Amino acid sequence: MQETQTYDVIIIGSGPGGYVAAIRSSQLGLRTAIVEKDKLGGICLNWGCIPTKALLRASEIQHLLSESNNFGINVKKFDYDWSKIIARSRQVSDQLSKGVDYLLNKNKVDIIIGEGRISGSGRVIVKNDNKESLYNTSNIILATGARPKIIKGLEHDNKHIWSYKDAMIPEKKPESLLVIGAGAIGIEFASFYNDFGSDVTVIESQNEILPSEDLEISLFAKKCFEQDKIKILTSTTIKNVKSTKFGVEAEFIDKNGEKHKLKYSRAIVAIGIDANIENLGLDTVNIKQDGGIILTDNNNETSEKGIFAIGDLTGAPWLAHKASHEGINAVDYIYNPNRSNKHNKIIPGCTYSRPQIASIGLTEEKAIAKGIKIKKGKFPLLGNGKAISLGYSDGFIKTIFNAETGELIGAHMIGPEVTELISTYCVAMQLEATELDLFNTIFPHPTISESIHESVLDAYDRAIHI
Amino acid sequence: MAVAILMPSLSPTMTEGNLAKWCKNVGDEIKSGDIIAEVETDKATMEIEAIDEGVLEKVLFDDGAEGISVNSLIAVLRNKNDTDKEVKELLDEHNIEEKDLKKTNLNEDITAVNNKSKPQEIIPVEKEKIEEKSIEINANEVSNSSEKVLLEKNFVDDSRIAISPLAKRMAFQNNIDITLITGSGPRGRIIKEDISNFINSNNGLNKYTNTIVKKNIRKKASSMRKVIAERLSYSKKEVPHFYLSIDCNVDDLVKGRELINKDLDSESKISINDIIIKALGMSLSNIPDANCSWDNGEINYFGSVDISVAIAVEGGLFTPILKNVEQLNLREISNKMKDFVSRANSGKLLPKEYEGGNFSLSNLGMFGIDSFSAIINPPQSGILAIGSIIKKPLVINNEIKITSCMTCKLSGDHRVIDGAVGAKLLKEFKSIIENPIKMIV
């Protein structure tokens, strides 16, 4: 084995957690290396957030064209080139992966290609083509992310039974598609393929689709999707999916307890993810785990001093921006363990289907379950000039306050570009704004964001446009 | 333009001040904030701080000059660009001619002229400034005016406090004084969690009992306090104190006083304290070994008996000096003391009346204190601490008798007074106190 350099920080995994941590670390003057066994940028850039957004942009344009005559624009005939749609998605990913490479180099982060693992405290071994190199480092940040969960009877075959990765690069659009799991990933694919004309069925074992969202949002989303001809089967338990010669055969039990056996061209299994904690050398050090995730403290430090874990490794929500934030949190702590930067870690969530869904904080149900006395406001986009002008006024914005303190405890939105609007609430919650601060904020007109203002006002029965 | 430095008015009662000493010489560069001079006022000695910069061009009084009217020109500060003419103009403005630099008071006319001129602002260092800035509070948050008053009262500090809107509201709702809370957010910002933790650590006390947590208040110490702190700290550190205590039977003294006061109007009555002063003065005169002071390896035996008598006033105490007590009769002592007490309380004692002295007397009898050990006021050699007169059983001629008893405790500077000398002094004092007829002699 070859022993090489010594670092202040070695980060294993270059996803949105790892590469952001690496850049921050280098910015702080720490000697930093990042280990990646595949492409820079991890799942997010290569097989997750980014390529799916490229795909969804295509389906959105497809949809807009389909209703262009509503705007007085007659498109005589339009068509799509499936392979080009897929290729564009890949190109976007490549572009961003190269961007990460550029940023890491610019920030003088050493990029070590290979599979990294801990080899006792302060030691990282990187394996590349059967060659192993040992690196000494004061700190290790584990950022190896997660992979699709595999459940017996629902194993992907990568041909007919897809993981999200397969669903991003099919050679052709499936005639019919079964989406198993109505979380964000499943719903985005359902929306994408439905807009391109696949016959889409979504199966969800829980009572509602997007089960982590506010109930009103889930119900409204279901209504929208059903209007667009997506079949939605909630409270439905999938028994198994079998790959057949031309497609798949799925067995499930619906909410009335009736058994069904139906055929589809393809199936996507989107039922959650498992953290990549294997082959990380965790057994060479004392790192506490619980149910497949690594336990960390407020500084993202594991039970082994000097070893940190961020992102999907530390559990839900499995979101890129959570990973990035934790990466910076860990590095800032490494740089200055005495920093005082306690802040709220409230993680927004976005689903980029049509309509889009975005949320932060507690749902109404969870707030009530916690015993909080709430005030809630809701503003339908039908009352918003910009949304009507866009020809897209399906949706609403809901805001939840603690009735006693005026604390903003949750916001939930569905409609056009709400994934861009949610940041307003993110900032407000981070700064611990109360309803008064939001009342006093001047929102630009005409924007959909005015609906945020109205929603807040409505919570105190002061809405103007309802 | 040349800057006029005027005798500052440092208290409402001050009409004139003494120039204790100059801290800068003519020709010195003065920077803003420099101490230019020390001024003795009716209460204390204070420093004059410069606001402007320049060169000390002229001083109009020498060190020790007394009775300078407030707002009189005392010095001239010359700026870099000032011409001689400008300096002269300023002096002219104050009716002062070059040759006319006086060492004593300027007359009333000059004071009057001063009022027309633009006086140099002088910040007396002693001036207490407790600025209370309230944090900006959105009026909307406050539902009624009484709440608002409470809010503003609680949200005071001399600096801006970083606090989130939510934390601020929670603090208000729970009557929490945010100055008591250390923020844990970015740059010490107080966040919701800090308030929650505070409430929890106080067991919800604030929320349910509506108790307002009183905050600590920091004030600048008055110059009187500073002097007390400095001198007494020095004394306890440097002066080897020893203590001797004695009980005096004051039956005869009490009786004697009654006789003296019998036909006197209330204003002329002689107090127990007056008698004690007289007795101490006589004792010191009779035991001259105790009337001395340690002075840098020499012992200074005082020719006269000058007793500093502690008078408590609001915020501190004065120790005006009765000089030549051994030559004063009770009436004289009593009159002087009445004058001292009255002027101490109105802040009109002159520094020369309380600076110096050979020995101190402190009487806390009127406050019900049985006995106490006092701290010597350097460079004096001792202080006698008098307790209250209480009835005690005393064995006299093998018989128990109820007597009026007063405990007197001497604190002595062991560098100059040994135990035996101190004992001699106390014995003499006791003999005079118990036989007040001796005071006639």
C-alpha cells in the first residue's frame, strides 16, 4: 500500500453534501481532499435532482404546447424526440458534474478517484483498480449518500422494473407505467410520463399521496393528477411485481381488500432509499448506528471524534440541501469548535411535478398533534393576478402560525413555481419572523408571491383578495 | 479658533470651585479625553476632561486657587491654526489682559461676560450617565399602553440587543428581561430556543406568576465612592489594624447630659456624640503617644488634636474635622458639629473641612449597633468606633447593677501605636466618659 499525503479533512463522497463541504473546508484554509468512486456531484447531479428537472422541463413544455391555443397561439403540429429529451437531461447532468470538477479545482481541493473507506481513526484508504492508497487526515466526513431501497418481491431488474435511475434513461416512452410509491420521486415520474401520454397508475400504501405533505395539499394534488388522467390508488398494498416478456405484472390489494393482478409496460419502484453505510470501514472505529443510519450530534460528528457524517447517511429527509447544510455545519465546527451559530434547521421540501408542491415546517395535522394552538391562512391562486395571467391558477398557499406566539410554524403550497416561492418562508422561519414581520413585508406586484402575503393575512382574517 | 476652558458647574449647588491642580503644563499638547486639571468642588475633587484638541496656551489660575466662579475662564486651548490675534480676542472677550492673569477670583462681571461666550463643553468625569435606550418595539405588538410601558421598561440596555422577532415576543409574553439572556444564535442573537430554555430553567415561574425578573444595574461609582473605596482598600491592605474593645458605664454621662440639656431649646441641646468627641479629644491630648501618624519611616506626633467625625450622607459619608478639640468646650463642639451635619447633608462642606485630621470617631449607636470595628482613615493612627447605649447588668462592688453601657472599640495602626498605648488611650477615655465631670477641667 502506498502512503501519501496528510490532510486536515478528507470527505468521502462528492454529492451535494460532500463537494459543498469540501469547498467550504478549503475556503477555510483546511487541506482538503474529496474521494469519489464515480462521477463528481453524486446522485443529485447525475441521477437525481438535476436530470429529473431537465426531464420535467420537457414535459412542461409539452404540456404548454398542448394548450397553446388557450393563449391564442396556434401550433399546427408538434412532436417530441424522446432520445433527445433523454440526451438533454444527460447533458445537463454532465455540465453540472464538470462544474463541480471546476469548483473543486478552483478551490484547490484534491480529488481522489476511488472507493474510500475508514481504516481506523484519522486514516482513509482509497481503493482504485485494486490499488490501495492510505491517507492520513485529522478529520473525516462521510458523505456517501444512499441508494434505492430494495424490497423482496419488488426488486428492480433494470429492464422492466425500474429504479429511478432506469426511469431517467429509457430508450422509449412506456405505453403504460405503474409507479409504486407516491412520494416526491414517484410523483415526479408519474407527472413526467403522464404529460408525455403514458397511461400512469400510482400505487401508494398510505391513505394519501405525498404522505409527508399537509393533508390539504395531498388531496388537492390528487385531484389535479386525476384530472390529468393519472390513476391513483391509495391505501393499496403492492404484493409483488414480476417482469414479463414485454412488461410487468403487478399484484396488489386495493383499499377494499380486493386483489388485483394488472399488466403494465413498465414499473418504477420508488419506495424509499437505504443509506450507503456498507464498506465504509465503520467497524474500524467506534461509530454508533441506528437502523441503518449513522448517529451524529449537532455538529454532525459521529460517536468517533474527528469523524463526521452528513446527508442521507444521517437519515431523513433525504434531500440534497440538507446534505449541503450539514456539510458546512460539520466543516465550520472542524474549523472552529467554539463557534456560536445555533440556528433553526428547518428543511424545506419540493416536488417538481405539475403542479409543483413545496413545503416547510409542520403540517396542520402535525402541529395539532403536537398540541399547538394554531392559526392558519389559505389563499387560492385563483385570487392572484399573476397566476391568472399565466393561465395557471390551480393551487393555493397555506400558512400556519402558533396562535399564542405568532411563530411561523409551517407553510404549504401547490401550484406554478411554488418551489421557487417557498424560500420566502425559509428565510422568515430562519429569522424567526412573526406574522407582523410578514404583514409588514412588501411583496412585489404582480407576482405569485403575493399569495404568500395574502395567505399570511388570511391567518389573521386580514386577507384582501378573498 | 481658540477654545475657552471654563470652570465647570459640577453640581447643582456649586457656585464656585477650587483649582486643585493643573494636570497639564502650558505648552502641552492636549488630546480629546485628556485630563487637563483637577477641580475641587463642594463635594469632591473632580477631573476636567478636554473635548477639543490643541495646545494649552494659557492658564489663568495657579494650582490651589480657590473660589473661582462657575463659568469663569480658567484656561485657553490653542488650535494649530490659531493666530495670536485669535487668542487675544478670546481673552478680550473674557475681559482679561495679558498682564492681568490672576491667581485669585475673577470678578462677577467676567462671569457675566462668560455667559455670552460659547463655553467649551466640559464633561466632568464624575457625572453619572445611565443611558437607557429602549429597543425598537413595533407598536403593533403591544395591545395596550400599560403593556407598552412594561415592555419598554424591561427591554432596556445600553446597547442594541440582537434578538429575533419571535424571541422578542416570547420574552414579552413571559415578562422576561432579555438583558438577562445570552443569545446563542449567529453573533449572539437571542433566538426562540434561548427564551424557551430560560423559561424552562425558571420552571415557568415568569409565565405563571407574572413576576418581573429584576435585572442587575450597573452604575458608575460616584467620586465619593471611589475615594472611599480607594482609601479604605489601601488602609486595610497597608495599615496593620489591631482592635481593643472596652465597655463604658455611661450612667453619669447620660445623667449629666440631661442636666445640661434641661433648660436648653431643642436646637442647642448637647448630644452624646458631642460629649464623646470632647472625651476623645481630651484623651488624645492626655496620651500624646496615640496622637500620631506613620509617615514613611518617621512618626509624626501631632501638635493639636484634630478629630474627623464620620457623618453618614446619602451615597457615602463625610468626615469633617474638628480642629484643636482639646481647646474646644462642649458648646463649641456641639455648634460646630451641628453646622457640619447640616452642610454635609446639603453637600456644602469644603474639601479643606474634611481633608486631613489626626484621629477619627465613628458612632453607629443611633443605628442600634452594639459594637463594630472601623477601618482607619490613613494617614491617621486610629479610629474609635462607638456602639449604642444599652442597659446591661454590671457587677459593681460584688453587686449586680443595671447600668447604661456603651461599647467602644479602638482600631489602631500598629506601626505607631502598640497595644499598651492603645489600652492607655481607651482607659483614659473610659475614665473621662464614666466621670464626665472631668470634662469641666
